[in-house]
Amino acid sequence: ILRALLAALLFSNSAKSGGKPPALHRSFLPAILGVLALGILQRLASSAAGQPRFLPIFSAAPWATERAVLHFACLAALLWKGPEAFTRPGSARRFAWALTSVGTLVALIGIIQNATTDHRVYGLWEVRSGRVPFGPYFNHNHATNLMGMSLLTGLGLFASRLAGIWRRLAHGETLSNFAALQVFLLGELGLLAWGIAASVSRGGYLAIALSLLFVVPLAGSFAADPRRRMKYRLAAGALALVFAAGILRDPRWVGVIQGALDRSAASRVSLYQSGLLMFRDFPVFGVGLGAFQEVFAAYQRTEPGFLVDHIHNDWLELLLETGALGFTLYAGGLALFLVKIIGRWKHLSAERFALSAGGLGAAMVFILHGFLDFPFHIPANAVVFFAVLVGVGHVSAPEGHPAEEFQPLPALAQRGRMAQILVGLALGAWALRPAVAAWETRQAQWGDSVARLERAWAWDPVPSRLHSLAVEEFKRSQDRPLAAATHLRRALKHSERNLLNRPLNPDTRNLHAAILTALGRPQDAASLWTQSLK
């Protein structure tokens, strides 16, 4: 739904007003468009995992690549159109307030949730076994990622307001009003810190701590006053000491128990090692944007029957899906963008400098957490990250410079407005299909399940829908012994179609083997696990 709204609103609204982003934002946009173009080429040269391939560029899961392409298209549209939202005075501060408040709300919900025995999301939805929900998130790590970005943004906002106190008082703001807002902001920051602590996300803790250790001394190096530079260095040193003391006191925060990696850390290391083996086979173009899950099973060293949907490292997953080409485009474009932002700090006022430093810290939380988890694949977090990039790009640009402002396109370039609107609406409708299919799937729990699942497949023809149909028919074969053969044949038909698209998927193979065994074909079932990636 979020992707649908982004596609429809951003593309359509862009057509209404027409414009191009500031020069700073355009430095990252080509990298996003390059990855997007690579994903489109991969989709056009699709090949199921384990099937013959005739081109070096391909996607092992075309349906997954379609969704990943849409994801990147929406983020590219946000980077293109987002700067227009910052054209009004004070827009960057309002955005910082909004992000800080949203993160505080998530923290507050999570804190209340932890204090109760009901761990359903919003009190409505159960989570899968092994997941720990927090606030509106099904996974506490993803909530910590958002709260970390909100915390660093809030710290930048607090410092920015403090730096501009005399300007504010000169423009008529009373000291009592200024102090009240600062105290309120401190309260939000306190709730965010409490929520982050309550989320118990080790990866989130590390990302936030390392971001602070990166931004604080970096910001201090731009201070004109030597005494202020010394204060920043002392603050950075204190943070480093607290960080080191915390790890020495309890090494579990970095995944170490009695000198050895704990189960979670060891599992991640094993995933990364398996991922590097996979990279050796697809080093240049990868296996297809979004297609990691469908190929990784062939390289998985631990728990081979367990489905791994993400490798818990956004950067490694991007490398595996788009190869060295896509990884270099994205990482290089992002690095260039951030370096340009830092290079402009010396030209900023103290207020804008503090906001920019806070925004950079928020971006670093997302970037660093991506080495231990997959926040980029959580649409809400990815949208917040790109919105932060847009905001920090705006606040880091010199005021009043024409090249740094959102520029309307000339009349000649606006003639295709209606076509842009139609494209935006079409993309929105395309992105909405999975939401409709998910609703049909949920309704299947209350009756007429096969018909509902078939409608879900019609709306969103991806292999997982076939898997659900095969599971439902298999269950009916067990519940209705007299019609068991009929239901098993239907289950086999759906499972065979699913297996053609997902030959390496452990869940697909397990289900297909169970159906074959029930049909009296145990040898065929056993042969499934002797196949390998060709």
C-alpha cells in the first residue's frame, strides 16, 4: 500500500508541478536509476533458479524482481520529487520535529506493549514464531532502526534550536516558550532512548553507537573555536569509553559468550560465508534484484531445510542480487552524496549545521544497521531514510543559490503531464495488487478458502500463492479421506507449477515431497533433495 501511494502521488504530483531536484540531490539519483535499469534488464532476461541461462544478466525470480524494481522506482521518485517539500521556510525543522515525534510514538507504543502480556501488533495480529514485535513492527530490530534515525534527528534539532536561541529571541519568541519546547524535545529524546533500550536490539545499539562515534568528532572538526573542537573531542572520547566499557562488561552485546560467538551471531557469520560462496558464481550482475531468497538455498551451509528470506546484511544482499556493478553504483552514489554534504558544512550557519549533522547521523544509523539486518527491505524504514537524505541535502545547501533549489521545468518539458499522471496511477494500481491479494488470503481463514486463494492468485500471480493453494488442498486431502485422491492431485498440480518457479525453495520442496509421499511415490519425493543448481 505504501509503495502504491508513493508511486501514484509522487509521479502524478510531479506531473502537475513539474521540476527537477537541486544539484546536490541529483548526484545520487543516477546511481538509483542505474540500479533500477539493471533490475529491469534482469527482469527481461528472466530464468528460474536451476534452469538453463543464455545471458549473463538474468533474474532467478522475475516476480520478486518486479517488486524490487517498483521499490527502487518509488525511492527514485522520492529523491526526485522530495526536495519540493522543503521549499518553504522552516520546512527542514518541521520535518525533524515530525520524524522525532513519530519515533517517539513508536517507542511509547513499544514500551506499553512490553509492559503487557499481549504481544500482538496493534493488539490485532499475531507474529510468526521467533519474532519479537515492537510497536507497529513485527520485528523489534526494525523498530529500533526507525527510533535510532529519530533519535539522531532529534539531537540535531535540539542542538540547532540551541544554536539559534538569540536569533529566535530577537524575532519575538519568548524565553519561556523556547525553554518549554526544549524541555518537550528532551522528553521525546528520553522516551526514544527508553524505547531503544526496551527493544533489546543489539544490531540497533551498535548502529546508533557507531553513528554517534562517527558524527560527533566529525562535526567537532568543523568548529571554528579551538575550545569548541576540544569539547567535541572530549564528548567523542567519553562516548567511546562508555561504548568500550559496555562491551567489556557484557560481551553479549556484540554476540560473544565465554569467548565464543552466540547462536545468533554464529548464524549470521554462517549466512555471510554462504553468501560469499554465492557471489563467486554471480560476481558481475548478481542473481536478480529481489531474487536472493530463491537461489540462496543452494549455498546455505547451516539449517538447509530452513528458508532464509534475507541474509541479514543489506549490503551483502545487494551485492548478491545486482553483482559488483549494481553494488558499486548504489554504494558509490550514496558515498558521493554524503561526502558532498560534509564538504558543505563549512559554509553553513550554526543552526543549519546542527540539523545537517543530525540528519547525517540518522542516515548513518540506517546505513550501519544495514550491515547487520535488512532495514532497506522494510518499505517504511527505506522511505524514512530517503526522506532524511532529501532533508539533509536541503539543509546542507547554501541558501539562495539557484542550483540548490527545486527548479520548475520549462513549458516544453511539461507537455507530457497527462502521460506522467497516467503512468503514476498505473504504477500505483500495480503496486496495490499484492495488498488486495493479501486481503483475500486473510479472508480465506474464515471460509471458502480455495476460492479466496484462487482470487488472491489472480490478483497477484506469484509462486507463494500457488504454495498456499497446494497447502490448502493437501489439508483437505487429510480432512476428507473419501476425496483424498482428488485433493492430492489438485495439490500436486499447484505444487508442480510452484516448483518450476522455485526449484530450490526448501518450503516448496518439503511440501512437494509430502504430496508425492501421500500419493504413494516416496522415491520421487526422496529424489527432490538430490537435485543441485546447474
